[in-house]
Amino acid sequence: MPLFKEELRPFIRSMLDEDIGRGDITTLATIPADATLKAEMNARETMVIAGIDIAEKIIHTVDPAIKVEIMAQDGIEVTAGNVIMTLDGNARNILTAERSALNLLQHLSGIATLTKTYVKEIEHTQCRLLDTRKTIPTYRKLAKYASKMGGAMNHRMRLDDGILIKDNHIASVGSVKAAVIAAKNYGSDASTIGITVECDTLDQALDAVNAGADRLLLDNMTNDMLSEAVTKYKGKVKLEASGGVTLETIKSIAETGVDYISVGRITQSAPAVDIGLDYKV
């Protein structure tokens, strides 16, 4: 789910304005205007690539004449030492574009890489990994694109993408049943996109099913509770587990039989991967 071209242009322009300011004075002071160089972007660890085309667009926004060759596509896992991009052109402009291009590529590839580690833990099951809305503001489309490159399913880009009744909604109206009825009466969206209810207990899960929910978000439940929910409701409603899921726990959660597991940390807490731009003599 990458940004569209019309969204990328102002995004990249804003990124470069933030980084360059009035000009890269160190480069302007030390590098002759006509100097050229060749450089390689190298993976310094195993990673899943995400954002390589956007990195190219950042470079070409600075200087369309720089020759860029992309050596690794988004969604592909590469190992340390692999060249993922080569550059050939004006030295000043490559140096000026370097940090913005690397920052974005490292960040998005970090999300894709962490996501892939979670996906590998549950690939022996029918369970699917979901991302969440836990993203850096204004970076959501990019973060969710990166998680998709790592193998996750995108879930709820915005609040208008789905009806998700959570504990505060329930507390405000008094009961699960009241909240579901209100959602059903709100308009056509309920029947079109379905109603998900967050459940902290199995009693809430029963109330949600009886009220006509389409999906249960089973929050912070033990594996025994998840297994019981699967036994009772699998096939009647979709079952999603969430809440504090880690690499150490996701496998056993998936093996309970739930349909989905949502993990906020893949977009919220993924560390950047190590990509270097090395200059060739």
C-alpha cells in the first residue's frame, strides 16, 4: 500500500527540505561542482527490502541525471553483503540525497524484516498476521506497505475502514449488546464491512456472538481461553487474537486455531536495518 505518485511528490519534497535546509554546506564547501562518483548501497545484515523504489525517487528528486540501478526488489530477503542499488553521477547530489534515501529505506526495510520473523513463526498454521494502526503519524501508508512486504495482511488503514467496538465504547453505552445494536443501526457500513467486538473475557465473547458480531478481537486472553473460543465459535465468526504478542508467544497463539493475530510492534517498534552507501574509487 505505497503512496500514490501525487502523494509521493510532496512527501519527498518535505523530507528533503527537512534534511537539506538552505543547502548541504559541507558538501558544497568541499566537493567540486563537477566531481562525479560511483556508489553502492549494501545490505550489512539479512533483511527484507521495502521502499527501494521510493529511495530511488528521493535520489532522482535531488538529481534526475544520477544513474540508479536497483538490484533487489521490495519483498525480497537479502543477506549481508548484497548490493541492493548502485549510483553513478554528480558527487554533490549523491551526497546530498544519501541520508534521506537511506533513512527511509532502512526504516521501511526494518518493518518488513521484523514482520517476516513473525510470519515465519506461524507459517505452519492457517493463521494470518495483521498489522495495526500503531504507526508514526503521517507514515501509516508506508509502514503498512512495508509490513505487507514482510508478509502481513493490512488491517484498518483508518477509523472509517471498519467498525471495531472496544472496551471504552462498551463502557460508554453499558453493554456489548447495546454497542452492537447501535452499530447495526448506524447505517449500511455495518452490513458492508462487518462488526468486530473486542472481548477481554469469554462471557463478553458469548455476548458479542449472540448480539450478531461478525468478528471477535480476543484481547490478552490466555491460550486456554483462546482454545475455548475456537472450539465454541470457529466458523461462526472470525477470531483475532491480540495484546502483547511477541516472537516468543505468537507460535503457540496461532496453534490455538485463531484466524488472525494482530501485532502492533511490527510497525510501532521495528528497528531500522543496517544499509550502507559505500563509495567506489
